[in-house]
Amino acid sequence: MKRETLWPWAALVAGLIFLSPVLYTIWMSFLTVDSYYAGDPVLTLENYRVAFGEFDFLRYLLNSLFVSGVVTLGGLALAVMAAFAFARFDFPGGDFLFAAVVATLMIPSHITLIPNYLTLANIGLLDTYAGLILPAISNGFAAFFLRQYIRGIPRALDEAAYMDGARPLQVLWRVIVPIARPAILSMGLYIFITEWNNYIWPLVAISDSDLYTLQIGLAKLYRENPGEDVINWPLVMAASTITILPILIGFLAVERHLVRGITMGAVK
Amino acid sequence: MHSRLTPYLLIAPLLAFIAVFTYVPILTSVNLSFREWDFLTAAKPWVGTENYRLVLTSNQFWNSVQVTAIFALISVPLRLMLAIGIASYLVREALPQRLLRGALFLPSVTSTVAIAVVFSWLFATDYGVINAALAVFGLPKVYWLQDPQLALWVIILVNTWKQLGYDIVIYIAGLQAISPDLYDAANVDGGKRFHVFRRVTVPLVMPTTYFLLVISVIEAFQVFTVVDVMTRGGPAGATDMVVNMLYRVGFTLFDIGQGSAIAVLLFILLIGLAIFKARVLGRRVHYEA
């Protein structure tokens, strides 16, 4: 009995200790740089003002939101259409093409780095939003996952809609998408987070600082060591918080969807 | 009812992107790995296997292979052992377990760059928290990220902290998929608990362990971000992973031929592991209690 009542507290303490680097980062982001080094905390919003203003993190935040948003919507659109085709149509070459999509899950992304850089250089898309977005848009995992999900939806629902004269895209949009919403939402979160945290591709494809995403902006800020003789850690921590927070808030809101998306892919 | 073309039109956009940005690049990499090119000149002369010879005889390449292999061999078993132990405690759907699961899982969806920056601060030589804590006990400063003997361990620690929650969540799903009775393994009285864990839980989640083992090794061989932010492969190459070397050769030295040769070699290794995974996981793994 006693152990049962102790559990919640032990769990809470363990969780807080584990997350203490993140929690301390957020706390530090509100300290003045002098008070941080003096060890006598004085609270301020100045770090955020400087990060968003002089160091352009507002722009990086908007860039990250835009790029991740477009990749998510575009990625979902492509994946849902393909998943619907693979789940509901029997067509010559279908199995082979599905295998080609699933095989992309095994292909490590580093092999595409140099060629995709060259492709974008050839068509003049380095240092553009399109150059950040296009290589990230196809998502074999989402197509595979949604195809499995759609196969679980009774075919009778499609048939009824076809009887009423609906066309395939209408069936997809009015019948399949509403039923598959939880799965689509899980995949959307997965794509968004993956793209938000993407580092190596923007590092390669972008040199114009107007197009930096938060990840690139933060890495540069940390490297260039803002501050006079000492690193301005509170400013770096404000920038880190800006980079983490949107995902943190989203995580708290939809943790269950996210965990389901991740585990359904792993455990058959 | 609908045209025979319909399914092809529905999959065409996805396949077009996959072709242009995934499949063609594999062929391009192979092609470029047999050529000499600095990205600036027009000519890309065919040099046969020269790039492979240069890569396979360079100390830097073998150093990065060794560093990456050590990283994988230590961090993957460490993560899996911690994860299976913690998962067996957190498998029940009660509030404390769920909260702790959430806390452990959070870093795995958090920005790797931000985590690397935060840990750079924790392990900073001057004004870092770890060294400040050591100073309280009268211990001298440690040069965590400047000491070739220590830097890789810090990278392993950061990676473990970040990825552990993912492994735990996958293990919990694996445990819950087996049998609801097993959640209560944690409720068995003290002395028997470890026995149940070793004799029942561990063998039953073997398929999950195989899955995590292989994907974690594949992922470990592609580590880049943590190292790029924290050490840039240093000090003295002590944390220089294969992909960090690939990035340096390809995008700072602009040696497209050798960069592509490294990419192809790593690709062959990882595809080999992926096929091994498909074979092993494709078969049903036998449970043995």
C-alpha cells in the first residue's frame, strides 16, 4: 500500500531530474548575462528581445514553421493519395511499385546528400525555400503506414459512395480521409517534427542567412559565441528555448497520437 | 466506375519525388564515385577505382569507421539494456507511469541541435555545470570536450539521453502486445521480480530487441548532428563519425569523387544491415522461456 502512494512522487522526481537540462535551459533563458555569471539571478525578457530582434530568430522561426508546414501538408497529400491507390486498387505493377516505396525506408539519407545538392544547383534552387522543401516531401513511411490503415477500413463504404456516383478522389476525400484522420494526424506530427529538427539538409542547401531555419540559426549563434569575453549563455539558451518550445507545446498537447504513430510503425 | 489510369495517377506524384530525390541519387553517387571532380570545373574525368583506393588507404577514413563503430558498440547495448529495464517498470497504464514515460520520451522529439548546445554548456570547461559540481567537492576541472579520451563518452551520453525514451516506448508497445498478464511482472514480490524479468520478460520481447538493435545500429552509423555541433569531429579526430567526414570531404573540401566513394561504402554497409534485419525479422523469432 505504501509503495503505491510513493510511486507518483518518485516518478515525478525522476522525470524532473531527467528533464533538468531542458528545464534549466528555460530558466537560464530568463536571466541577465551579468546575473548569470555573478550567480545572483535577475530575471529579464531581454534575451528573447535580442534573439528575436538583432539575431533574427523571429525570421528563423517563421522559416521553420513555413518549411515544416509545407513539407507536412505536401508530404501528407502525396502519401494519402498513394496509400489509397495501393490499398484499394489492383493494377499491373502495383506490388512492385509498392515495394519500391517501402524500400525507401531502408535507404540511408546520406547517400542522397551530394547528388541532391548537385540537382538543386543545376536547376538553380539552392538557397530557396523550394530547395529546402522538395527533397523532403516524399515520405515512404507515411505512405506505407497509411496504406496499412486504409486497408483496415471496410470496402463497403467505398462501394456505397461509388454507387452514388462518386469519383475516386471524392471517395478518398469524403470517405477515407475522415475515417483515417487519427492515422493522418499521427503521420502529420511525425513528418512535422522530423522536418523541424532537420539539420544536415538545410546546412548543405542554404547559405543565405535570410533562409536559415531555427536549427541552422541556433548552431551558428552557438558557434559565433555572442558576448564580450565570455559566451552569452543566457542568450544562447533563449535561442535554444525558441527552437525547442513549439515542439514541446505540441508534444504536451498530442503525446498519445505521436507515440501511437511511432510505435505502430515499429511493432507489427 | 473509374478509369484504369486512376491508381497510376494517384501514385505518380509520390513516385516522381522518390525517383528524383532517392533512387536517381543512388546511381549518381555511384557514378560520381568513379570520377574526379571539384564541383567547379566542367570536366569530370573517369578515374576508375582511384577514389576508393584513396579513401580505403586514408587514416582519416579508418579513424572515422573506428570511432563510429565504438560509438555504436557502446551506445546501442547501453540504451537497450536501460530501456528494457525501465520499460518493464513503466508498462502499466497508470498516471505516474504515463507521466514518467512522457518525460523520458520528450528528448527524442526535441531538436538535436538544441540538445547538443545545452549539453555543450553542461560540459563546458569554464562555467559548465558539471565542472562546477566537481569544484564543490574540491575536484579539478575536467576538459570534457577537449580531451580525446573523454569527448566520445560525452557524445555517447548525449545520444543515450536523447534516444532512450524512444527505445522505452517501443519496448512498452512490445510488452503490451505480448500479454496483458505480463504487465504485472512488476507486481511480483521483490526477490522474484528480477527472476521474472530475466526469465520471462527478456525472452518474450526478443523480436522487439532485434528490431531496436538493427535500427539503432543503422542510425548510429549515420550520427552527424550532435558531433557537428559539439565537437566538429575533434579533438584530434576522436569523435569524427563517418558522416561528419563525408560532409567535410564533400562540402568543405569539395572533393565530390571521394565524398561519393565514402557515401557508397557506408551505403553498402547499411543496406547490408537493413537486409539482415528484413531476413531476421521476416522470420518469426521463437520464444523460449
